Amino acid sequence: MTATNSEATLPAQGIEAPRSGRIDPKYLRSNPSKGSFEMVAWVFMRVSGAALVVLIFVHLWTNLMVGDGIHQIDFAFVAGKWANPVWQFWDLTMLWLAMLHGTNGMRTIINDYAEKDSTRLWLKSILYLASTVIIILGTLVIFTFEPCLVDESGTLLEYAPSFCQNVVN
Amino acid sequence: MPCDDAGKVTDVTQTKSTPGGRGTLYRGREGMWSWVGHRITGVGIFFFLLVHVLDTSLVRVSPEAYNAVIGAYKHPIMILGEIGLVGAIVFHAFNGLRIILVDFWKQGTRYHRQMLWAVLVLWFVTMVAFSVRHLMIFFEGWEGF
Ligand code: HEM
Ligand code: HEM
């Protein structure tokens, strides 16, 4: 482990910069032309991570720490939140960022551990398929949600949130 | 500063991973264990999120279906599961911020180890507060099995 690139050594600490050309070839999974995609992905992991701290912590705070916490969560609670476009937008952003961040992280892990080309292809295909389905499903759920459901006779279902009283009739 | 007389490394990291040495930023010791923890929590949260979007999508099936499934989250075993989940998120989040600081902050590589201790202390404090509040709310509204 002595062949180091002295140019890449950080002056003050003497830590070699990561990825300074010392990667064992058995870990190299793709041709170098993919470089700029990997760079964008690297930045995205950090930017989305920072945003997700706020998005997720507020999500957990509003759903678990205030009001009746875990006991308050039911259909009417979700209806009440999504009646507000701010929470619709909040959940939409959280859904997309968390899924893309998580999917990219899983891609890294598959690249690390699956050594056979065909195994990686399979695992990543399954990953991308699952992620696409979840992102589309979650997006549709937010935008097609109907809080004030009625039965055939037009009366409000008992699970409907209280604000529906003023909407229906 | 990193080196005193005779070039002995006194700072938190060492240039090369000599056998029995102190490891590098990534290999061995804290750098590696925090990475293992980050990876495991990341995978766990990912699978939770897949299930979580599926259970939330039940609001489009029927209120009864959603309430029935979400009711499971109020079972005592799930309460412990939620504490575990939040523990994973909080670690991944705080350690993620530490990774970002190591990458972008000028002094980041120098203090990566101290920052890991800060992550663990903050994690502990946050988790004590969260668990106390979550359990208190749970016992207040619990109607028995
Ligand atoms: C035990 C902890 C959690 C509970 C009780 C919970 C509860 C809920 C509830 C009630 C909703 C419906 C809408 C709303 O309230 O905003 C929801 C939606 C959502 N949650 Fe959570 N959540 C938890 C943890 C998380 C975590 C850790 C994440 C991120 C990794 C997350 C991501 C989301 C997303 C993306 C949606 C929108 C789903 C969709 O588009 O259909 N949740 N959650
Ligand atoms: C709470 C805010 C979050 C922050 C600050 C954060 C931060 C980070 C950072 C900085 C990385 C390292 C990326 C790299 O090495 O290039 C990472 C990796 C990862 N994250 Fe997150 N993340 C957060 C939330 C999430 C969520 C919600 C998920 C799951 C849906 C997730 C899953 C992963 C996975 C699977 C990895 C890959 C781990 C590895 O390669 O070892 N993270 N995260």
C-alpha cells in the first residue's frame, strides 16, 4: 500500500484524497466515460440528504410528536393534512427525494457487492422497476386523493373528516 | 497540528494503513464502523419507505382498509419498531450531515472523529427525548390489546 499519488495528499492532514487512482481494478464497474454521471450522483446524495433532514424530521414531528401522536393517524388525519397544498407539496418532495436518494444508495451497494455483470444487471433492473412503481404510485395517491367520500345515497361516510360536513350537502 | 517533532502523527488520521496502525479516514476504527452503520440504516430505511408508500396508498382503496392497516402501527410491538426506525433515521441523518461536513468543510477531515462523537451524543439525546414522548403518548391513549 505504498504506491500513492502525492499530488492527491491533503497538505495539512496527510490523508490521501479518496479515489486518487488507487482503486483496485476489481472494484471498477464501468468505463470512465460515466464520470460525469457519477459526479452528479455524488452531489445529489449530499444535496438531497441535507433537504431530507428537514423534510423527514418535520414529517415525524407533525405525525408522532404533537397532538395525539401515533393514535391520531387515520384516514381523517391524512385527509386533513392533504387538504393543505403545503403538505401535499411537502410529501411529494419528500417522496421523490427520499426515493431517488435511496435508489441511488442501493445502486452503489449493488455495485459494491455483486461481482458478476449479470447479477448486477438483474438486481439493478429489479431496483429501478420497484422504485419507478413506488414513485408513480405515491405521486398519484397524493394528487388523486378524495377526502369526502360518500356512499350510493350521497351521505358522507363515517370516516370522513369533519370539514367535509361543509363541503357535501 | 498533525505532526509534532519526528513526524509522529498526533492527529486523528494517519496517511497509510500500516498493520496495527490507526487506520485511515475510511478503513478500520471509527471511520469504517460509522460507514457500516450508515449503510445498514440506509438499506433499512429504503425498505421501510417502499412499504410505507404502499400502506399510505390504501387511502385510495378505502378508509376502512387504511385505518385497519395503520392500526397495526399502534400495537406495542410496532411502537418499539417505530423507536427503532426513528433511531435508524436519526443516526443516518446526523452521520450524513457529518459526511457532508467532511467533504465540504475545510477542517472536516481533521475533525471527522470528533464529529462522530458529536453525532453519537446528539443521537442519544434525540432518542431519549423521542422515546419518552412516543411512549408517553402511547400509554395515554392505549386501549389494551
Ligand atoms: C413511524 C414513523 C412514520 C409515520 C407514523 C408516518 C406516517 C405517515 C402518514 C400518516 C402519511 C400520510 C400523509 C401525511 O401525514 O403527510 C405519510 C406519508 C408519507 N411518509 Fe410517512 N410516516 C413515518 C415515517 C416516515 C419516514 C421515515 C419517511 C421517509 C423516509 C416517510 C415518508 C413519507 C412519504 C414520502 C409520504 C407520502 C406517501 C405518498 O406519496 O403516498 N415517512 N406518513
Ligand atoms: C435524513 C436525511 C439523510 C441524509 C442527511 C443522508 C445522507 C446521506 C449521505 C451523505 C450518503 C453518502 C453518499 C455517498 O457516499 O456518496 C448517504 C447514503 C445513503 N443513503 Fe442517505 N441520507 C438521508 C436519508 C436517507 C433516506 C430517507 C434513505 C432511504 C430511502 C437513505 C438511503 C441511503 C442509502 C441506501 C445510502 C447508501 C449507503 C452506502 O453507499 O453505504 N438515506 N446518505
